[in-house]
Amino acid sequence: MKDEHEQPAALRHAQSSSSKSEFDFIASLRQRVTSSALKSESLIAGIGDDAAVFRSSTGKETVITADLLVEDIDFRRTTTPPYLLGHKSLAVSLSDIAAMGARPMWSLISIGVPEDVWQTKFVDHFYDGLLELANHYGVQLIGGDTSRTTESIVIDSVVAGECAAGNSVLRSGARPGDQIFVTGSLGAAAAGLRLIERGAHLAEQNLADEDSQKLDHVLIRQLRPEPRVGWGMVLGEEHLATAMIDLSDGLSSDLNRLCAASEVGALIDSALLPIDNRVVELCGRRALDPLQLALHGGEDFELLFTVKPGDVARLPKRVDGVEIKRIGEVKEAVKGIEIAEGSRVWELKPGGWLHF
Amino acid sequence: MKDEHEQPAALRHAQSSSSKSEFDFIASLRQRVTSSALKSESLIAGIGDDAAVFRSSTGKETVITADLLVEDIDFRRTTTPPYLLGHKSLAVSLSDIAAMGARPMWSLISIGVPEDVWQTKFVDHFYDGLLELANHYGVQLIGGDTSRTTESIVIDSVVAGECAAGNSVLRSGARPGDQIFVTGSLGAAAAGLRLIERGAHLAEQNLADEDSQKLDHVLIRQLRPEPRVGWGMVLGEEHLATAMIDLSDGLSSDLNRLCAASEVGALIDSALLPIDNRVVELCGRRALDPLQLALHGGEDFELLFTVKPGDVARLPKRVDGVEIKRIGEVKEAVKGIEIAEGSRVWELKPGGWLHF
């Protein structure tokens, strides 16, 4: 699945030469589970969306997601302070709940660490960062598991959320003519990862000049992502989004997933992409391409969503200080998924990386 | 925390010399979470029981648990067929749901495997075993995550169950005078682990003589534990158990936990312990002590529960073909936790092992 774009060295998405795809596996697992005679009637969405959705008998929907974070795949111990790892472990799951249009309610965190890490303050600092974010959004930590591992740190973050019946936003609801939006800005998390891999680290705050403030900004976008919880809730509650996904693997990959689930195509205008300003400023001197980072870099944890033309005027200008940007339009499936760069139009292949 | 008992070489419970205890950590985490101003009013039990319990607005209680299984801590790849690992990963969480007196409803499974394992049929066979057990109990697999790891296989198994309001059975409800019971039999899982560590493996069925059938039995108790789902539901629905815990770390450890949560003591009669017959028969020739395995060996996944004297006559003789055995009585906390062996009475210290 090699494509013509430069591939950012995202740890998480290191492309492998494998013949077996994670997506194929999940699709086949979903098939086996869906065809089970025991499928619950209250299950609205199971494997294959950002989160599973249940309808309870009170008419509320419960949305639940799990994210596995593995040392040296998803993060490095040496470059990720434990406090920020705790924050990020919860943030990635909150982002999935936001992408379903739901309010996050509770969490289970399982963490495995080797003996030498257990003997430090690592796990305490991990939970400091995690609980600060949980408290910020009123999320209750209700359980999980703690285990020893032989070498690597591993975390499984499970978060459940809730919304009124019929308000959960699946990936599958986009229709031709819907306008495509993203929250916030793109590319900084991937730029941050590349710079961390080259040895960059957060500056001492009181020593920071203007350039290192820019650098800190992109590092923080990588190390301390802010899930778009407010936007997710507004888009769900107000029935504004017809389909939604969070940008964890990169715009090109995640747009392809949304379009596949909705059985539609899309046309994106590269000039409309809200590429992070500081990424543009930092990239020039560092031989990075901001557009490639914005299209294929993962972990921005922005929301990508589609809106009926008649609902566009109802969209708030900003939520929690975060703006949104229209970047394109949903097309018929036969049109494929394309990106316009000036007068040229290219096929936009998934350039985010798969685990396998 | 060394004690005078022989310590079975349980992988999972390998005792370490660490100064920092997993239980202390969980207790302190529970304290931090409980003291949060954001604690949900519908949360009946959070961190620290077999599972967390929620009361939904319909009056049903939702019970949810997570179990992290790590290669070379909880299992070895070379001695655990993937099909049985899938079974066990779900079984340990079903056992927690049973210990809450609830009916298991749905599950999220996160699994991380290294690239070379991904290229085999390992994950397929893992899910074969897992889904067979899930289907047996009508449990819906609704999601989870799949990730690459650098070396080890890691699994996080989350299961949620449901019961009528007020029916969940916590660890904290035992009172002096209550009778102490266990389901099934004790010691076989720990014997199986020891024999696997010495090189034993499941016999070809049609070649099995009487002795290798006994051996297979204890190996299967280790590799393919049967959660006591039926007993858990009966004890919860019929309000028969005042407190309950599943035997994952060993009777001595788990009884100590139940007593600590209930603020009571206990007296166990060693002559009443339902030690697995085949363990007794196999142990003689193999220098293993059946009583030590029954007391301190983990992973039997039987249920340990307490019953008011007036309710003992209401207990069914068997559920799903599994019998129960009275093994002792709840005492005042000042009496401590003791075991009688003939005319001698010993303090029963936790001999199951901690992760840290």
C-alpha cells in the first residue's frame, strides 16, 4: 500500500511489509460477531466505528471504546513524561467518545509495567495526569487492572459515554452533498513526533524564546492532545453531524474510513486545510512538508465530520475556543476520494499507517 | 511477606521483593478517586471489588471488570494454545462478573501481538476460543482494540454484566456467624501450572490412559478455567450470598481480601476443603502438597461466598452440575483469619502472590 506521498515517521503507524491487514482482520471479526445468533437487539454499533453504541431501556445510548497503547509502538518512555502519558491515554479514548457525539461518563484503565518502573513514581505521575483530565471532563475512573510486565509498559484505556437515543453519530451517515469539516488545526502532532524523534524536548518555560514557544506548541500537540469533547457533544446533541470520526491515524486514512462506512466519495480542497501555522513556520527550516503532515500525519485528535448543506448555518463559530473549517464536500461513491491542489485533482489514498 | 507455607510457582503470582504493594497502590488510587467531588451518585462500587457497579435509572445495576493478561507473567506462549488463551482471557473476567452475582452481557477485548505472531493464525484461534465461550454464555463482543507490540502478547479483557437493583454481591457484606462456602474444587489449576512448568502437556485423547486422564484434568483446570457463571447468578438473584469473591489469587489471599472488605475474621476447617481428588492422587508421586495448592494456589476461579445461617437451607445442591462445600464460618474481626488442622489452629496468611 505504498503511495507517492512522503511518509512521516509516526511511531504508531510504522508501515510494515505485512500481507495481513489490521483492517481486514477487524472487518472479518465484525462479520463473525454480527452474524452471531446472539447479537443483542440493543446494540446499535459494534466493532468498526470509533466506539460501540448500546441503547438502554431508558432510551439513553451508551457509547464505549477501548484504546491499547504500547511502549515503543505508541510512545517512548524516554521522551514521554508519565504525567503526559496518563493524559494522552485517556485523551485518545475521550476523542473516540467525542467522535460519537456523546458525553464521556466513566473509564476503566488497565496498566502493565515492568518491576523497575513500578518501583519509581511513574504510575503515580501517570494517574496524576490521567485524573486531571478525567476531572476536567467529569469522567469517573471506576476500575481497571494493574499488572506486571516483563519489559514494556502497556495501557488499555476504556471510556464509556452517554447521549440521548438517536443522537450518537456513526461513521456511516454521510451523504453526497454534505459538507466536510474539521475542528482545530492539522499537522502539529505529526510534526511534534518527528521533532521528538530528532531529539527535541519541551523548553524550560521561563527560558523560552519565540521559536522555542512554537516548538513547544507542536511538541505539546503530540504529547498532550486535547480531545474535542465539547464539539463532539454539540454536534451530537444538535443533530448537526451526519457522520463523524476522530483524526487518530491521519486525515487521508480517517476520511477513507468514514467514506467507506458511508459508501460515499469525497473531494477535499488542499487550500482549505487548516494547517497549523506554527507547523508551517517550523517546517521550512527542517525539511518537512506541512501539507503531507496535515494529510497523513496522525494523532491530531481533531474531529472530521459531515454536515447537510441546510445545517451549515446552524454550526457554532467555536466551541471551547476551538474553531472549525470546511475542507470539502461528500461525493457519490463512484467519484472516489480526491484532493484538489489548485487546478490539479489527485486520488487521496490512505497515507496514515496501519499497525500491520 | 514471606510465610511458612510452601509457595507454588504460580507464574502470575511470582512474589517479588518489592517494597511497593499492588494492593497498597490500588487502595490509595481508590482513595483519590472516591474523594473526588465528581463521584457519580449512581456508582455503587468502584475500584477495589471484583468489578465496578453502576445503578442505571431503570433500576438495573451494571457491573464491569477489566483483566490484563501479559505474556510470561500470566501465560507462556509455548505452553498455552491460542484457542485456550482466548477462552481463558474471557473466562477470568466472566469469573469476576459471577463473583458480583450478575449476568454477563457484553465484552471488549484489546489484544497486542508482535509482528511475527500477527502473521500466524494465532489471533484467529484466540478469537475462536474466546467467541465459543462468549456464545456459550450469550455474551456479545462489542469492541476493543488491536495493536502491534515489540515482543510480548498482551490482552485486556473487559466484561460488563447486569443484575436487578440491589442484587449485586460485594465483598463487604459478610457478618460474623455467616457460613463460608466455595464452589467446585480447589488446587487443580495450581497443580496444573506446576506440571506444565515441569514439561507436562495435554495427551492425545485416544491414547490417554487413566493417569494421563487425571493429568489432563488438572492441566485443563489451569489452561481452560470454567467461570462459575450459573452459581454467581443464582447467588445474586436469590439474595443468598452476603459477600462473594472469585478465587483468582488463591483461597488464603482472596479470603483475606473478603474479610478485609467486610471488616470480619474467619475460621476455616482444613478437613472441609474440597481439594480436587485428582490433585491428591497426582501429588503423592510428584512431591506436591495438595493442601498448600488448595490454600495458596491461584486460578481455580471458584467462587468463595458467605451465607447467613438462616439461608443455608435455601442453597441449591448444585448449579450447572457444580456442587458447593461449606468450609468455615465468619468470625469477629478481632479473631483474625484462621485455619484449623485437626486440633491445631493457625493464622491463615495470604499466600497467594502479589504482582509486586
